[in-house]
Amino acid sequence: MKPLLSIACVALLAAAAGFPQGPGTENPSAQEAATPDLAARVTSLEKELALTRKELAAARALVDETVSYLGAQAEGARAMLAALDAAEEAGFTAGINFRSREILLAGLRSRWGAMATGLPKPPKAEPPPAAGPAAPAGR
């Protein structure tokens, strides 16, 4: 019976040693070991933030280029509309089968008129957030 009691006590002590003892009761060496992990995580997040900012800057540049391109297309459409008006005034629609040329001009005006409207505007750039550590709230 004594050997069974001894084995039970050893098993009970081993099981109790494996359970956490509660918050704040970690030994100091475990807390010190967690600090480098936190520093590594902060460093990793800072690198990720820098990469995200570069990607955002590239995306903004692409949006600006696209809006500029679309603006040039709209200007070209307005010029084409003016050319169609000038061709009509110069007598493009006069003569045999004039109705087909009027239809052609109407279709071209519709197409180029649609290209000259609805030009998207670039989003207003928000100022970048201030660099530096933020003070903890409530402390």
C-alpha cells in the first residue's frame, strides 16, 4: 500500500507542476524571454507598414496617371466632336444619300460625347500620419 501511495503522490505533484499558476505569477525569466519576441514583432510590423506605404504611394501614382490619361481622352473626344461639326458645316452631309452621312455623324457624336463625360476625379490625398510613437491613452 505504501508504494502505491508514494506513486500517487509523485503523480499528483507532477500533474500540479504542469498547470499554470495564474496570471502574474510567471517567473521573471519567462517575461524576459517574451520581450525579444515583442521587439521582433514590432520590428516586423514596422517593416510591413513601410511596405504598405510604398504600395499605397505606387497605387496613388497609378491613379494619377490613369486620371491624366482619361483627361486626355476626354479632350480628344471634345476635339472630335468639333471636327464632326466642322465637317457637317463644310457640306459633308450634302449630296446623294445624305441621310446615311447624317446617321454616321449622329453615331459618332454619341460615341465621342459619351467619352467626354463622366470623367472620374482623383481622390483627395490625405496627409500622411505623423511619424513617431503614439502616447498610450489613459496613462
